[in-house]
Amino acid sequence: MYRKVFASKVFERKVVVVTGGCAGIGRALVLRMAQAGARLAVLDLDQHELDSLTQHLADHLNCEALGLGCDVADAEAVSKAIARVIERFGGIDVLVNNAGITHRSTFADTELAVFQRVMAVNYFGALHCTRAALPSLLQRQGQIIVLSSLSGFTPLLYRSAYNASKHALHGLFDTLRYEIKGSGVNVMLVCPGFTATDLRKNALVGDGSLTRQPPLAVGKVASAQDVAEAIYQGALRRRRLLVLSNVDWRARLLARFFPRLFERVLLPRISGLKPQSRR
């Protein structure tokens, strides 16, 4: 009982910044942190959706929240947004780098602009936010939470830009963790498997347009709420790496130690159906 009471107070009045917080895992995590008593700063693209979310947080969860329209790929916009958060709340205790986009197209059919956009959001977006928030996080001995993916350690077909961005996140934040060791700041990389969000529905194709195809057929799909709860529990324990239960352990094992067997047996299945180019 005492552990439960203590756990319920960990994030009370803490300032939590969530990027891409209006939908999917980001929104579910915003709601979970609000339930825990946190004060929320939500960064996303659509100000109308942000206003609606912050009003919901105030009306239903009595949560103090700030919604800021911001493209995390824009370093200057991020710097201004983080400055506003610190001005409003006095500092940042938790930064959740959640914003991300994906694509479904072969490497040969993917235009350079798509690679650049995916990296700009998934990798540089997390980099921009972390650089801007790091002084406050160090001062308050906070946490950095980074949404990676199954593809952070297991390749998936037709997602070369997405896979590359997630590998880059591991390289960046594993290094940062060592560099700030002893500072009191925790860095947690989160690797969900396939999750029921709009990310797959809004995937880009090779020419940069949105896909017209339904989401790929995949294995076990988790709910955004279940993923958010797992992240919340991981944050309570200040985990370093959180690999969620619907990530196929066989894929991890085979991809690392038996790559040829992985390519033959598991890669086609976990990658889903082959998309047609430029639709």
C-alpha cells in the first residue's frame, strides 16, 4: 500500500513536456500523466487540437496544461516553445520525445525529401527538444523519455528512412546517457511494437504524399493506452530501456545472432504486406 501511495505522488506537480501529444501514444501519455497530477506542456502541429486537449485536461482532470503549436523539426520554433514552457512553469522535469512520422516505400522508390523529412522529425526533433530542455532537466534531475521502436533493433521492410531514424536515436541517447552520468537525469529509450495509432494510417509513400493503402497486416497490435501505462510505470522506475511485451523476442534474438534465418523466417511476416510504389 505504501508503495502505491508513493508511486501516485511521484509526478504530482511535476512539469512534463510531451511532443506529438495530441494523438496516439502521446495523447494517452498526456492523459496518464495528468491523472498522476503532473502539469503538462503539449507540443504538436495543430493549435485547434491542442486547445481542445488542454481544455479537456482542465475540465475533466483539473490539470494545468499549456498547448503549443510547434514543428519539432524547426530548431528555432522548438527553442521558443521550450522557453515558453520554462517561463510558464518554472522548469521541466520530464521530456517525452514522442513526435514521429513514418513511410511505406522501397528505398529505390523513396525520394530524398522523404528521408530528410523523416529524419528531421524523428531524429532532429528529439535532438532539438533535448538540447533546449537539457539545462532545466539537469537542474531538476529530471527524465528524458524517447520513443524508439521495434525497428530500433530489428529491420522492417519498406521503412528504410524510419528504421534509420530510430537507430540514430539509440546512438544519440545512449551516448547522452553516458555523458550525463551522475547528473541525476535519467534517459529511457522505449521500444513499442506495432501500436494502434494514426502513425501507420498517415504514413508517407515514396513521393512524399500520404498513403492510400490501409495499414499493413502485422502481428499483435497494442493499444496506445497500454503503451502509455507501460511508459508511465517505466518512468516511475527510471528505466534505461523499455521493450514492450508485444515486441517479438524471437525477432530480436534472430536479427542479432542469426540474421540470415531472421531474413528468411520472420522479416516478411513482421514487415506486413508489400506496398505498391508511389500511391
